[in-house]
Amino acid sequence: MSDHHAYIIGIDIGTSSAKSIVLRMNGKFGAVFQQSYSTQHPQPGYSEQSPEVILGAVKTGIRTVVAEMGYPPTAIAFSSAMHSIMAVSQSGRALTPLIIWADNRSESCALALRDTPEGKEIYRRTGTPVHAMSPLCKLIWLREQQPDLFAQAVMFPGIKEYIFHHFFGRYITDHSIASATGLFDIHALQWNDMALRVAGVGPAQLPEPVPADMVIRGLLPAVAADLGIPASTPFVIGGSDGCLAQLGSGAMSPGHATLTIGTSGAVRMAGSHALTDSKGRLFTYLLTDHIYITGGASNNGGVVLQWLIRDFLQQPPEALDRLVNEALKIQSDHLLCLPYLLGERAPMWNSHATAAFIGIQPQHTPAHFTRAVLEGICFALLSIKAALQETAGPVQKILVSGGFTHSPGWIQLMADIFGQTMHLQQERDASALGAIILATSALGLPEPVNTATAPAIAFDPDRSLYDWYQQKYQRFRKVYELLEEQKA
């Protein structure tokens, strides 16, 4: 088979769906498949998913794109959402649902640990802020609240580790995903003794850490038959969605940041040093063992819009695009939205943060509320960018990716609020593309032509709006502080 026909599948295990994209070695995209799944909230603060449903979505994705291409892939590479964890029995049975990043049940555990000397040292060594999102805090909660179940568990994998165990019969985790657990020393590249002691687990109860560019062969025969691929197909374990989005967006130069909005949002920059923020506002995760990604994530991206349409405005889901378009046509006014529906991660790491509309007047329509939410999400990301500049240096160029890029008007709004040009590299999934690029390097293949050279679309800011948005942003920050003071 010629190199032009050879292809790699990139799988992105996201919060709301699993995506499979095909990239041929000639740089042309092939089959694409996406399967959605839901998140359950059985109690306030709980966010859980079915690991079996996600496993099924990943397998369906591989099976579907391979069938569409008509011949086997050269390799399959993975990207995955971070911070998920579950308990597994000796027989490999799930003892809990998958507890995902958005789960806040361990908030009290995080608050009790965060400002202690141990908590500060764990942040310095692991690069992961002590927060309810982290598997570290989730393990503490499980140990304290469900001791019998905790004692039964022989392994605590995340979703990608669970899937790889199903595929290969081994529990392994890549250094990139491990670096987002709060349990992994990003300097020594091993599980951190202090974090494990605080969590109450031993290293044998966690998957074996391996480099993100590790190639695994030996797919279990039954799985290979089910997927319709040879058992010898190389799999590249890959890394976390955030770090791989950086690579897939081509934002690897100093001062180049990525801004992503999907279900959640994030701003990140790549570097060659393990930076930690003296104020504890940012994360530092590994992309590979020599490349670090520093940034901050917001809990509140597209999920706030979904809530607004479904619950607040009580519109059907298909009304979303229409309302966003209407919102972007009207002028910004004094209606302000704090979008902290699910608490917040960076830069304040406050699980108690709440959402609010401030300045409601009789003339405000659904479009005004939608616009206020769009602006609020932008302001939340602007506050992360400010912390990133303090820690990692000036942000000179911003590349955008994620679901929000389907709305050019929203990208333009982001440019106007930030006062900086937003560069849209490509609308394909940046995380899955990053996994594919990592795989070509791991396998010694040439990077597919044209993946990093497609011309970006530039969204330049309207400078006449910048001062207005700066004033509104300052009010946004002040309102948040005042509301938090009232809770104290």
C-alpha cells in the first residue's frame, strides 16, 4: 500500500462524545465518526458516566471508520479527557461509575488539604491544583465516605486506562494523563509518595505510568476481531485532550497560546520547564516527558449555554444556534453574567462559585441573556489568560479550537473582548489531530503533509469595542468578589 493511502485513526475520548478521525499520510482527512453519551447527576455535585457506554462508543468509532476506509489503519492513537477515576475489583468489574472532572463531591476534602504544607508541596510536585476535579481528592472522598467499597478496589483507573485494559489486558496510563491526577510527580515521572499516602493507595493500585509516545501491540484477539483490525495493529497510548490540543493546534512556540471551548474551556501555553504558579492558579501537565503545558481550565463553557437553552429559557436544543446568532447581532449592554454554573477551576479554584445574572431590565430578551452568557464565558477565560501571562510570560498569539469555533461570531466576540487576534487553524478536532501527530513521531513516520500548514483564518479585534469590554470585565471581577464576600 502506498504511503498516500496509509492512514492513522485519532480517537478523542471527550466529556460528551467519543470522536474518531482518519488522517491519511498525504495529509487528507478521511472518515469521521462521533458518538455522544450522557453524564448522570444522581446527587448535587455528582457527575458520573458509564465506562461501558464510553468503551462501546470508542469501539463503534474504530469499527465504523475502518469499515468506511475499507482496509486497516497504520496505527491508532488516543486523546482523552483528564481527571476521571473509578474503582475496579479483582475481576475487572467496575465498582463505581466513572467519576469525571466535573464531579464536586470531594470539595470538602480539597479545601481541607489545599492550604496545608502537604497540600502546597503536592501542588509543587504534581503541577495539579488541589481541587475536587483531581483524582487525588476523589480518592480521599471514596476512602472516607465509602470505606468498604474502597477496600474492595484493587485498581483505580481513569477512562482511557479502563479501555486499554479491555484492549490489552494491562493497566497502563500515559505520563500526560497521570500528570493531571494530583498523584504523579511531574519532575521525577513517577507516582508521588506523599500524594499516595494522603490518598490512601499504594502504587500497585494505580496503572503503570508510561511515556505518552509509547507504542503498544498485541490487541486481544477477540477485541481485534470485534474491531475488524489485525491484532498486531500498533496503538499509541497518547495523552490528555488539553495537551494534545496544543500540539494539534500547532501552538508549540513560546508565547503561542491555545484557547479551547467545548463543554468546558481552557487557555494554555507550551514550554520546556515545569512551571508552577506561586498563587496556585494554574496547572502544569506533561505533553511528552520534555514538553510541559501550563494553563488553566474553566468548568463553564458550552455546558452553560446548554443549561441556558434547556432549563432557563426552556427551549428545545435545536434553538441553540438561532439564539446564539441572534445574541451576536445585538449590542452588548449592562446585563452581566457570571457563568460559574458548575463552580470554577482556574483561576480561583472555587467549587462554591455560583452563576448569576446582574443588571436585568424589562427590555432583556432571550437573546440578551444568551449574549450575556457568551460574554461571561469569554470573561472567565480572559481571567485565566491574565494569570497565565503573570506566570509564563506574554501571550503573543492565540489559536482557537473546540466546538465554539463553529460560530465565527463567537470567535469575533472573543477577539474583541481580549483585544487580540484569534487564529482559527482548522475546524477538525485538535486533540485527535494532536494524537495522530504524536503517533507519527512515535512510529518514526513523517508527519502527514499539510496538517500544520493549512492557512489560519484571523479574527482581528474591533478596537472601538475594547474599552467597553474592559470596563465590563472589571465589573465582572468586582461582582464576583462582592458575591463571594456575602457568602463568607
